[in-house]
Amino acid sequence: MPLELELCPGRWVGGQHPCFIIAEIGQNHQGDLDVAKRMIRMAKECGADCAKFQKSELEFKFNRKALERPYTSKHSWGKTYGEHKRHLEFNHDQYRELQRYAEEVGIFFTASGMDEMAVEFLHELNVPFFKVGSGDTNNFPYLEKTAKKGRPMVISSGMQSMDTMKQVYQIVKPLNPNFCFLQCTSAYPLQPEDVNLRVISEYQKLFPDIPIGYSGHETGIAISVAAVALGAKVLERHITLDKTWKGSDHSASLEPGELAELVRSVRLVERALGSPTKQLLPCEMACNEKLGKSVVAKVKIPEGTILTMDMLTVKVGEPKGYPPEDIFNLVGKKVLVTVDEDDTIMEESVDNHGKKIKS
């Protein structure tokens, strides 16, 4: 199957298509619908392609004891973990409202389905693609059911081994060929030494028929830009309106100025990646005319002389003449006219010059 896929209607990823940039709002909205809308608009204004949330049906994601356990963190929105999560969780109608708002703003909208029932809701919501969070990447029954829905999938690889990712590929590929992997390390904020961008290249070798991307939890934008330079075709970063807000994700999130700069930098790098063909470019012609060198006579060379290396040197010459890379091909050839010392050796001044071999 192709290395490219249509992740959203009319928006392809992979190949030579621009990197698809996901602004991960997650639950950084503080449980406030108006804040969530402001973040959707911010993502659009900064140039991201997609605004993404995290949807859970809490009784299907957590067991009873997990929801009842005390939660006394400074980031807590309730006395128990269940109260905390319920404060942050939007209901179905609110999700529909956010989806309509994203459509008005003009940005793609989706969410990570954090359990199988959440995936069912998102499928009903008709999101363009499913995001599989790292916590469900080794949840093989979940992966099978999600893949069978037929929507494109973006699968993060945090907390997983390469052996597990190979299993994920083998499970998903026969059911749904339209998916990609994101290199990811699940730490917030992520330290540079734990990023392991080289895994992107390893994925490209092991899974050459799917796009590879990067989901970053580091601070700043440099590492994410480097991921794109290494070939990441999907890039996901958490965003926030204020890093000082309550919530463990904010410190690893980008504020509006950073997100805008990330998008600008990614697009700049994509332009700079250019072509793998190395050749003299039109933009280099002026420099080449001014500074490009030619073969020059080190001594006076009378007409009929057979050239040797000790007669030749390389300088910036006027006019431009025989190119330096072909100097060795001149040895053993006869000059047809006298060439004065320090004069450029012109191609037409050498016998059989047309048969020289370009290096």
C-alpha cells in the first residue's frame, strides 16, 4: 500500500506533502468550553492543521477503585481521581459544539478515543481520523476494533518497545492500511536525552509503507523541527494558553507564540529540504560567474605543446575557461594555439577538447 494516506478530506500526509501539524489541546482547557474554543481558534491562527482533544467514557477507561482513589495533587480538580476527571471531561453535546466551532473556524477536529466506548462516540461524530494515545497502543483488542472502523489512524508509541510496535503493525495493517506511527516518549516535560529521534529513522526502515511522525512533550520547538528534518510527516504538540495553569501537561505545552513559531519553522525546513539532486542551481550562477575558477597556464605554453600537470594551475580566471574538475583530462593533450603565462586555457584551445570526460 502507498506511503501516502489521506488523513483528512483533501489533506494527504507522507511523500512530498507538507507535515500535518496537530495542536493537542487534550484537557488543557480546564474543563471550560469557552477556553476550549479559544484554544481551537488559537491553533488555527497559529497555522496548525488540526485541533485535537482527548475523549474518555470514564467508567470504561478506569475501574471503580481507580476513580475512587484520593487525588491530592496540586493539579487536582477534585478530592478523588474520578471527580478530577469528571471536571475535565466534556459531554457528547459539548463535543458536537466544539466540532461545529472548529468547522466554523476552518480547522480539522478530532480527539484521542481513550477507551473503546469513546471510539464509538468519535466514530458517530464522524471525526476524520482516530488518534490512538500511547496508553492504548498495546491494547490489542482496542486496536482491532478501532482499525475495523475504517478511518485513518495516528498511533503514538510512548511506553512501548519496538517488538510491541511490530505487533501493532501486524495487527492493524491487514485491517486498515491507512495509519501512521508517531515516535513518542511519555514524560512531561520530556528531557532531550530521552527523545530518541533516531527511532524515526528506524521506523522508516522497518515500516517503509506507512508515514512516520513525532509526538513531542519537550519544552521549546527545536527538537520538533529536527524531527521534521528527519522525515516526520505528522507532528503533534500539546498547546496551552498559559503554562502556569493547573494541570500536568501545561509545562510541556506550547503557548501561542511558540506554536506560531513552530509552524513557521517547520514550513521553512520543508522548503529547505528541497531536492536530493545535487547540481549547479540558477541561484548560484552569479556567484559562480564571480568566483568560479578555471584552469590557467602556470607558464607560457607554445602552440603544439603536449600538456603536463606542471604547466597548469587553477585560479579565478577572466574569461572563464576549462573547468577545474577536468584538469587531469588535459594532461597529454596538445594546445592548438600559444597560451601566455597566467592566461585562461579555453576549451577550444585544446586538441580534442570536446572528448574530455566530466567527473
